[in-house]
Amino acid sequence: MPCCSLSDHVSLPRRHDSPAPDLTPAMMPLPPVARIRQATRHPALNDPTGELARVLRASRLSERLPRGASVALTVGSRGIHGLPQLVTAAVTTLKEMGFAPFVVAAMGSHGGGTAEGQRALLAQLGVTESTIGCPIRAEMETLELGRNRFGLPIYFDRHAYNADGIIVFNRIKPHTSFTGTHESGLLKMLAVGLGKRQGAAQVHQLGLPGLKVLIPEVGAFLIEHAPVALGVAVLENADDRVAQIVALEPEAIVAQEPALLERAREMMARLPFDQLDVLIVGELGKNYSGTGMDPNVIGRQRIETMPDLPRPVITRIVTLGLSVETHGNALGVGLADLITRRLAEAIDPTPMRVNSLTTNFLTRARVPIDLPTDRDAIQAGLDTCWKLDPAEVRLALIPNTLELSTLWISPALADDADRLPGLSRETDFTPLPWTSADPDRLDLARLFPESLIARRKT
């Protein structure tokens, strides 16, 4: 039987029989936005540097160490509010108590896993030898102090180990990758921060199950086998201000840190909405979160084998820029759906690669679709957010995932903002503002005059 072709049964139009249909989707109009403010439920300390000096003097440090003893003060890469002032106050107080303090960089593999990179990160945070008044040790040399339950070596910073005493100074907050009894805090600073690149790699080698087990286990081991003299925990409120400073004697750190973690979880900043169609994030960076954008805020984990958080559920996340403080490390860019070309071009693959391979969470470093401008990226987010009616688009705009005291919302969120406790609307709805120098770049400094983005311009 002769073979038949499709043309025997279906009459196909010739190429020039009719004009090709326009398949370009209509662009959704950019919605107007209004500013809302989240009320602060937890007050900040009036004098955090004075409180830090007080807790140091009230501790048993002078009982544990003789006058003239060398004291290693840990400083990490997290964006503690007023970090240079706090470190300076600690150094000054320790000198007045008769000790010889020095700062040791305790940030695992950050800064590309090099002494130069870690020293540069500290300088970017305002912590330099001239500003704080003592030496800084950022070298990456470690000692192997033992083995963990899996037989992996436990590494520890050589300078810290050789000090007469170590003050473990760190912010306590929920971790960006897992939930456990001990997350980001003093034990993590010991196990990961002071483990330098080698120690951080060992703790992360077994992924999430390993982190939950090894941070408390290795941290407790190091308290016993390293000269830990004191722990100093900083807790911040939802406005990114220091709300509490607590000194923990070494023997109390393991037992008391979980309660401080729950206190920090209660105070942390969050988005007030359970569901968004579009979230625009002005910047990501490790100065805002260890993952660039805090999963506890945006609800996305993007970790192998692990589901996202139950809230908030966000269809599209559009991230516009990379903070200068992160030095090109765009870890967490994989949490976004769309980015700008300026963000993509600001990425330094070396520190991001080192950080990602050390943590063993690879999906967070996947670079999403980039668009030429802020306007293009925002437009693409709107056009792909699974909504047809512009009036229904639930859009929010934040400067980053750390500074959440104010945010801008579209009209579809107005009823929620009026109904939810702790929210107040401060402006009428107005068109998105664009910079005078570039009509396609969002004016984030104007939108968020209290943010780091605006403070850089002053």
C-alpha cells in the first residue's frame, strides 16, 4: 500500500498565505506601591557597647586568666549591627582588665578561604587593626585536635589555640539551612568559624544530617580541648539592632545556647505575608545572610532532599543587585528566579565556588536567568507570576532579607496590610521610582532611606 503523508489529510497553510500571528505576550503594567512599616516588638539596647563592657567585667574571665594573658576574640563575617564599635569596646575593656587581646578571623571558608580575603572582609565590616586597637590574625593555619564520631578530623585555628584564652563572640540566630538545638551561634563559631576552611569542610561534608549532629558535638569537644574562656552571645531584634548581650561561662554554653536561639527566633525579622506572587529583593549578600538571602525570610531552602519552608510561598523572586560587602560571593543567587545583568556581572566565581563546595549545598549557587535592567527583570517577574489580572498581583519589595522594618506593597496586599497586627501604611500608592541617572534602574535608596543601600551614599 502506498504510504500517505500528513498533507493527504490535512490542508496546511502555505508560509505566505496569512501573516504570522503575534505570539508576544502582553506585558503586565507595573503596579503602584505603598510603604508599610512593621512595628518593633522587641526594643534595642540603648547602649550596646556599654552592655558588652559590663558583661565582660561581670564574667569570671579575671578568675580564669592571669593579668597579661593573651586573649583571642573571635570575629566573623556576619553583619552584626555596630560590629566595629562592639569589637572596639571589647578590646578596650579587655585591655583595662589587664589582658592582651587580639582578634582572630573566625569565618570558615568565607573570603575565598584565604587570609587576604578574610582580612578584607573584616575591613569591609569596619574591623581593622587601626580602628579596633589590637592585632588581627586572619591566617588559615589549623591544628588537628581530634576526630569526630564519623572519623573526620577536627581542625582548629592555630592562633586561637595558642592563646591563653578564647572569647567566642558571635550573634545567635536561626540557621539558614536546618533546624536543630544549636544552629548559628557560639558552637558553630567554634566548629566552623575557627575550623577555617578545613574545619568548615569537615562539618559540612555529610550535609544536613552532619550539621545537626556535628555542630553541637564538635563545639562541645572544642570547649573541652581548646582554651575557651568565655562565650559572648549577641541577639538582634527584627530591626537588626542589638537587643541582648549575654556572657556564658564555657561550661554553660552547650546547655544555655538553645534557649538563646529560641529567643532569637522569636525576635527575628519576617515577611508579614504568607503568600506572594512577586517579591523584589534589592540586594543579596553574605553581609545580610550566610546564604545571601535568608531562607527563614523567603521560605525557600533549595537544598538537596529538603523541602521548602511552609511560609511564605512565593511564585517569583526577582533579585536586583549584589552588595559590595559580599566581595562578589553571590551564594544564594540560586534562591532567586530572575536577576539583573549587573548582578550576574558582579559575581566573582572563585569565592562563591569555594563557599558552595565547602558547604556542600550546590543548588544555591546556580545562576538564574538574567535580564538587562532592573525594569526588565521586574517586568519578567510580573509576566511570569501566573496572574492575568494586574489588580490581583501580590507584590512586595524589600531592600534585602535583613532590613525588614519597612517594605513596599502593591494594592492587592492592601487589605492584608490593614488587617494584620503590627503593620501600618505610611504612604499612598505611587509609581515605582527610577533613578535620574538610569531610567531603568530602581531607586532603592529613595525607597529605603534607612537601609544600607542608602547609607552607602552618605
